[in-house]
Amino acid sequence: MFNILKEKIKSFIGHVEEKEKAKEELKPQLTAATKIMSTVTGKATLTENDLSDVLYELQLDLLSSDVAMQTAEDITSDIRKRLVGAQIEKDNIASVVKGGLHDTIEEILSASGEIDLLEKIKSSPKPYKIIFLGVNGTGKTTTIAKVARHLMDNGLTVVLAAGDTFRAGAIEQLQKHAASLGLKLVTHQKNADSAAVIYDAVEHAKARNIDVVLADTAGRMQTNINLMDELKKIVRVNKPDLKVFVGDALTGNDAVEQARKFNQEIGVDAAILTKIDADAKGGSALSIAHEIKKPIIFIGVGQKYEDLKKFDKNWFINNILS
């Protein structure tokens, strides 16, 4: 009985070995057949080597468009995963990579979500409270005035709050904008409690049934501990409906780092990117959306009040791809 079982096992092993040997013998023929079919169909299977050069060039292009290093690396890595092993027409790698780039950018922007600011305000209790975050020099105060004009043009009432009490110049600048727009500005003296200034603006809005409070905040560097404590107090006291980071498109990676820090410390709900008109490639917007996973709602394209454009995902993608 044992000998019979032993013979059966031996026979089975021999059968398996013969099949494996046959497979090995067929490999060159199968490879040749694959090459012949590739020639006949005009298609090839993309490999890592096929993509390495074009993805390296793509990464350099992204960096030159102000896309942050980490974002550029993540984008090219995602495209590599999408395309390795794909069957494509010969001599068409660049076009396929461009299509992969389009899809990756669209996914990044879609993942950050969208905010229809007008709809959000109109569907929320009054007053809708927005605070603006960012460092000095990004155009934050001017952006507040532009947003105010945009809301007024759409039938909403607005009051401004001079929450940057650290710089007298910031209060004066907002006063000029308020006068130009015919808006009420709630302000205290220099170095007053910012949270109290914004609180008073909110109470003013409640008493007069005003739709929106737009509050400026101090714009010291994002590494300033006192600034972050002050902003946390503003949020704790006033419970804003929207916290908007304002970044300068010309500062590239600095804008991304600022957005990251403000988001970590305070929490950012959306972003506005300024100075897109000043020869900025726009890569900062992509990097910020990728880094903090929050939507870009507006871009600044000039100094006039009307030079604030709603962020258009399709326009942006076409701009990057061009």
C-alpha cells in the first residue's frame, strides 16, 4: 500500500515538473509573440524606464510653476502608479503623461472640496462671521475689501472689524477701504484686544441685522507664538463661521508653509491666493490645496476692488498644463 502511494506521488511530481519545464521553454516564444503583437497593434506596455525621463522633466516643470517640492513629488509618484503597465500607442508617452497629470491635479482639487461662499452665507444665520489669516505683505487687508465689494455686489450687507490692532497702519488701511466702500468699520485703539474688537463688530451686526462680518487679524509671522495665541482667543470668543488663509502666490513654498502652520494651529477652512496677475504660475494654489486639503475660493488678479475672481478648477488645470 505504501509503495503504491509513493509511486503516485512520484508520478504527480514528475507531471508538475514537466509542466514547469514546458512553460520555461515557451517563454521566449511568448515574449516574441508579445513583441509581434505590439508591432501589429502599434501599442506598448509602459515601464518605469519609459517614464523616468519624462516624469523627471515634468517634476522640473512643476517646480518652475511654483509647485512645492513635496507636492511635485507626490504628483509624479501618482502618475507613475497610474501609468506603469498601461498599454499605450507608441511614441505617445508625453501625451499620456499629460493626461495623467490632468487627472491627478483634478483629484487634488476635488479632494479639497468646494465652497460656494454666497450660498453658504445666505443659508446661514446672521451675521456670518469670516476671519482672515495670513502674514504681513500678502495683501490680506486689500483682499478683505475685495471680498466686501463682492458680497455687496451680490446684495449682502457687510461690516468690517479692524482686528489687527498690532499695527496702526493696518487700521488706517482698513479705514480707507471702509470709507471707499461706504462701510462701517469697528475699531479700537492700537494694541487693544483683537477678540474684543471683533466681538463688538459681531454685536453691531446683530443689532442692525447685517449679513456678514469680515474681520482682519494681525499678520505677524506664522512662527510667532503670541500671534497664534491671539488668534486662538479670537476663534474661541467669536466662533467664526469661516477661517480664510490669504497667501501670496509670488512667495511659492513660503505660502505653503504659512498655510500649513496656520492650519495646524488655528484650522483653516478655505484659502485666497493673491497676486496671481504678477507673473505667478499658480502652483502655490495647487500646493496649498494638496497640503491642507481645503479649497481655494478666490484669486486676486489686480489692485482694484473688482479684481477678485472665483477660483475656477478647469481654468486652473488648463493654466498649469499649458
